Amino acid sequence: MLKTIKIIALCGFIFIVLCVVGYFVVLRIAFSSYHYEPLSSGTDLITTSLGDEFLLQYETNNFPDIQTDIDIIDNMTSAKVAHFISDAIYMKPKITVLINTPYIRCYEFDRGMLIYKVDNGQFRGSYIDFIKNEKVEGSEDLVEASRALVAKKEWRWVKACGSFLLKAGDHDMRELLERYASGQFTQEELELNKNSEIKKEDIMAFSKQMLEQNNKPE
């Protein structure tokens, strides 16, 4: 009797396992054979106020959620500059000129994308919030662009580029963070950042944190 019960229980367990496995196999087959059409796709040519042309290639899908993938192409060279993702239907991005000198040109696309070019090199892109994670090796142009952005004396760029420039061994960045960490600010810096979301206490705390992290033994 006990042996019969064990056999029945084992058969029941095997049946349940087979049902679960079969369920996932059916789902996989269903999804692999499902071809969905994008909500919209197309191209958008944008000419900046400085005369640079960027071709934006976009595709919006709604599976499983609405997402728009956008490739930024330098229309002058056809080189891909950057790729970014939006959680909304495509809208023409706002482009702000950040730096315009004979040596460096930087734009900010809305949604936090930095597009930059150094000297006669090609345009490159990086998420502003991710600059701190970029590798220094092979990113010489980003180092130069970051230095130029920090030179604007806006605390936003100190926070965005500070860690990256410390990794690059930038002496001026270290001196600036040391000054901020000790609570020393010029009147120009205070005036320039008086309406910033980043307050004096925030940039002091950030500077201390960056210096502490960078001074940790390997």
C-alpha cells in the first residue's frame, strides 16, 4: 500500500514537472514566432545653430513597453556618434551648445546625452550621468571635453566630470575639489550657481567623497 502511494506521488510530481516544462516551451515557441511591427520609425535631420548636421534614426516599439531607440549619425561623415533609448514616443530633441571654441565643440541633447568633438576629430557621445564610469584609456577627447566643461565653473559639470578627471590624473581637478571640500568658493562661482539644484553643501560633500575615494590605497 505504501509502495503504491509512493508510486502515485512520484507520477504526480513527474506530471507537474512535465506540465511546467511544456508551458515554458510553448511560451518560447510563441514568442520566437511572434513578429511585431514598430509603432513608428524614421529619420530626422537636425542642423544645429553652429551648422553641424546630425541624422537621427529612430524606431519606437511598444513591446513590452513603449521604447524608442535612437541612433545619432554625423551627417557630414556618416559615422555613428551615439545610441540612446527613450521611454517615450520619438520627439525631436532639444540641442544646447555647451562649448564652442576653435578646439572643442560640445552639445547637449535632451535626455542627458553629451556630443563632443575635439580639434578635427570625429563627434563622439556619452551619457552625462555615465561619464564617471568611462575608461580613461582611449578617451582622450572626453578628457579634453570634460576639462572644458568644468572650466565653465558650473557645479553640474564638476559633479559629472570630477571622478573621471581624477582617474585621468588631472591636477587642476584635484586642486578644485580640495578647495571646494574645504568650503572655499569664489564670488563668481557662488553667483553662477546660486540657482543651481546643486547647493554649496552638496558640492562640498561631493568633493570630500571624491577625494576620499581617490586617495584609497589600491
